[in-house]
Amino acid sequence: MPTSRVASPRRFLVCEPEHFEVRYAINPWMRAEVPVDTARAARQWSTLIETYRAHGHAVESVPPVPGLPDMVFAANCAVVMRGRVFGSLFHAPERRPESTAYETWFKAAGFDVYRPESVCEGEGDLVPAGRFLLAGTGFRTARAAHHEAQEFFGVPTIGLQLVDPHFYHLDTALFALDEENVAYYPDAFSPGCREVLARLFPDAVLATREDAMAFGLNSVSDGRHVFIAPQATGLIDQLTDRGYVPVPVDLSEFHKAGGGIKCCTQEIRS
């Protein structure tokens, strides 16, 4: 019998894709010649928000800013733990104004915001996982930002080297299932980091490349329900076998910009 999983209510921050498009290319998924169906993207995003609320989660929204097509990817703006906000400093100049827009929202909501000195792309590369903060590097977030985050949060921070440009952010290659376990794609990481993950999470769910390329690891879990790309069929089966309840939500229009469910979702952890 699979283990019975328990969901916990979450607080999410999102940004409506009013200005979403692929205007430039800063990862291997982005190709200007592939048009985005903006109306379909809006419907897909709305379905995600409705699905979160239907499962008992609170959702708040940052006003979209004209000229910032990637602002919909709210996860990249910060990482929030214990009510403390560690902000962002984007690698790409095109995205740097997003940091200010999100910082304005957090401050209006009563949070202080730490501005990192090194390049750091929020939950894109900083993934809270139980006792640890898993920290990706290799394509975006600088190693120095890992040290800043550890000093700021006082949480053991584990650096993980990403080696495949398709998995340019940690949240495209790994997500936390609950306080004890994660799912990840081993070949997205350097050999030594694969060993680290195997030691930390011996019972992890290991995804195939096919499911990882379908954005199956760009998922959000509440401890029981896993909001996941429907295209990641093998991973969905694995999660079901482990007692999780997959909740498929199609964000395929956002895949054209290299993003998915998690990219569109910032979690505010109190």
C-alpha cells in the first residue's frame, strides 16, 4: 500500500501573463520564431490559479508591468522562508527590472527584502527542502549567492552544479515533494552532485529525461497533491505509486519560454 500523504495549505504569489511573450532568447527553449498563443496562455494560467484555490491554497497577485514579458515567472523574484524575503538579481539585463516590481509588492505587504549582491534568481535556483536549502548554479545563480542565502536564512545550503543548459534553473530539474523527499533528474547534475543528492535523499523519485524535458520537475507539491505537467506521464505514474496525488495542469504555452508550473509560482513561507 502506498504511504498516505498529508497536504498543507500554502500561500502563493503569482503574476498574470498580461504581457507574456517570447521577445528574446536567454535559454534553449526560447525561440522568437515560435509564436506564443497569448489567449491560450492566459487560459492556462487562470486554470492553474483556479486549481490552487480549489485545493485550499491562498493565491495573491503582483500587478504585471508592461515591457516585462517574463514577469509571469514569479518564482524567480525571491525565495521566502520563515517570513524573510531574499530577493533577486537577474543574470539577464532584460529581467532585472522585475526585481524592483516584486520588491515593491513585498514591502507593501509588510516584508523587509534583502537584495543579494551576487546574481541570484530566487526559487529558480534556491529550493527549500526540509532541513536544507538546495542551491543551483552553473547557468544563472552565482555560487556566491549560495553563501549569502545561508548567512541570511541560517539554513544549511547545499550547492548543486547544473550541467545541461535545458535545465538552466534548479527548479527545472528538481522539486521538493514534502519535508523529507524530492524528485529530480540525475543527469541534470554533475557527477559529484548526483552523489550528494543520492546521500541526502536515498528514496528520491528519479525522473527520466523525457519527463524532465516535459517540465515534469517544474512542479509544485503541497505534501500530497502535486501540480504537474500532464505530459510527464511516467513521473505521474511514479508519484501515484508513492502515494502522492498528481494534479495535471497544462502550461504548455509557457514551456516556449522555458517555464512551467513552478516558474509561475512563488511560495510565501511564514
